[in-house]
Amino acid sequence: MPSVRYEMPSDLSALASCLGRADGNTFLLGGGTDLLPRFHGRVPAGTTLIDLRTVAGLDTLATEGGVLTLGANVTYTRIARDPFVRDALPCLAEMAAGVGSEQIRNAACLPGNLANASPGGDAIGVLMALDATALILGPDGSTRALSIPELVLGIGRTALSRQEAILGVRIPVPGRRRSGFGKLGLGARREVVIANVSLTLVFGFDESAGRIDTARIVVGSAAPTAYRAPEAESLCLGAEPSARLAEALSDRLQAYVRESIGGNPLFAHKPHDVKGLALDLFHRVFADRF
Ligand SMILES: Cc1cc2nc3c(=O)[nH]c(=O)nc-3n(C[C@H](O)[C@H](O)[C@H](O)COP(=O)(O)OP(=O)(O)OC[C@H]3O[C@@H](n4cnc5c(N)ncnc54)[C@H](O)[C@@H]3O)c2cc1C
């Protein structure tokens, strides 16, 4: 009778060997917060679990040459508490601090969110706004890098094969930027809030001129995948932060979400949600400028 197989690769070469044997009944185990609930308390016989937490070297959280590397085993708790992330990439720290409960944040990691490819996955939009790439290991030990839009393709759909694992993400950190993440959601408990809509704002800001010089704006949970809002970004370029700009930006984002929900009455609240979220978030990111 087939039993459950539990693999504990100790390094990348052992992980690659496990990946080479992976089939349709093989699952990579990160924090397990998405995967294990799917089994409803019983892992089916014939399943192979590959535990990534035993792989050495996947717990790196470090910046070198203007790039932040977050290994696959770095939990949300570590991201949310890291002084560099909090200072340089507030949107990432805010997202991490807002995932689930403390127990979830102590276990869950970014790659599980990307591989799960839920429209409500908070990390996807933030990583897209930060222009992150995912580093992916194949069964022959080679690696490839994919941007977030190249990796996350649709609801529960990614560019990963069964025989690939995300080793971590890399985020360029080109000097100081202003950023923020917010979400609105429904949940009976504060700890279990699946986003109805989420928003990430990332701005390059010329502090002496008082003007925005780059903008990346990503809306999440309003379509099968998170998406950038180029017209909203253009609106901000060269502009001084102001209540008028916040209003115009929130109107533009509302129009985006109205279009992306495609008239679905179940989602009729989302355009209103994103408007309020955008106003709040913009004021928060530029709190010292109003
Ligand atoms: C109570 C609760 C609250 C939650 N709240 C939120 C929330 O607020 N926001 C949010 O976005 N999510 C939330 N989640 C979902 C979940 O915690 C996140 O998606 C988390 O990032 C998943 O990471 P993990 O390491 O636990 O992944 P796992 O559960 O280990 O894996 C998830 C999927 O990804 C695959 N996978 C894991 N690691 C890798 C890898 N390195 N390479 C390739 N594939 C991999 C697994 O095989 C599996 O298919 C919540 C879940 C629970 C149970």
C-alpha cells in the first residue's frame, strides 16, 4: 500500500534530485499554511512532500550591490521585523506584518504565496510593484529568473513546472523610495483577512524638488492576477504630492477597478474600496508633505 513520502533535502543538490523525481503527487512544503489546510487533516497515501525548511542556505535576508535577497525560508515575521526592510521598503514590511496571525507569519514565506497564485495573495502585488524577480531551481540543478508577471499567470496558475522550486526573490533597491501597502478585506477575525482589494504604491521622490520622479502602482484582488495601473502612475510623474493629486489618483484607480471587475455585482464594492484605500495610503506615504 503506498504511504506518504517525506523528503528532507539538506542542500540544493539534494533538492534538485528530489525535484527530478517529482510527479503529480509531489508537493513542496514551505510554511505549509496554504498547502496543509488543502489536505483537510489527512495527507493522501501516495503523496510525496519535499520539505524546503531542511535545505541549507534558503534563509538569507541580505542586501548586496543594491539588491535585497530573500531566501525561500524567510518568514513574514522576519521580513516585517527587519530594520532594513522597514526603513527602505515600507510596503514590503507592511504587507508582511498584515498577513494572517502571528502563528501564520512565523511559518509562511513569500514563495508559497507566489506558487499558490491566489488573486488575494498579498505578496504578489507588492513584489510586482517592487520589480522583484523569483529565482527558480530546476531538476538538473540549473536556475532561471522570472519577473512576477512572468511567474504568476492566473488563478492558481504559474509558470512553474512540477519539477521546479522557487529559491527566493530578489528586489532591486535603487536608493530611497517612498512606499506603502494597504488592503481592505472581510474576515470574522482580524487575523484572517483575505483582501477584497489591495494596493501598493512605490514612488521615487526628489526630496529637494518635492516632486515624484518614478511611480509603480499595483492593484491586487480585483482581477485574476495583480496588475499595474500605468495611467495612475503617469498622473503622479513630475507632480508634487497634494490632496488634489491624491483625489485624482484615487479616481483613476477606481476607474481601473471598475473595468477589471467587469460589471460583476458581487464585486460592486471594490471600486469604492480602492478609492478609499488610495486616499488613505497616499496621505500616509506623503504624511510630511500635506
Ligand atoms: C489563517 C490564515 C490566514 C492567512 N492570511 C493571509 C493573508 O492575510 N494574506 C495572504 O496573502 N495570504 C494569507 N494566507 C495564505 C498563506 O499564509 C500565504 O499564501 C503564504 O505566503 C503561503 O506560504 P507558505 O510558505 O505557508 O506556503 P505553503 O503552504 O508551504 O505552500 C503553498 C503552495 O506553494 C508551493 N510552494 C511552497 N514553497 C514553494 C517554493 N519555494 N517553490 C515552489 N512552490 C512552493 C506549495 O507546494 C503549495 O502548492 C493565510 C492562510 C491562513 C491559513
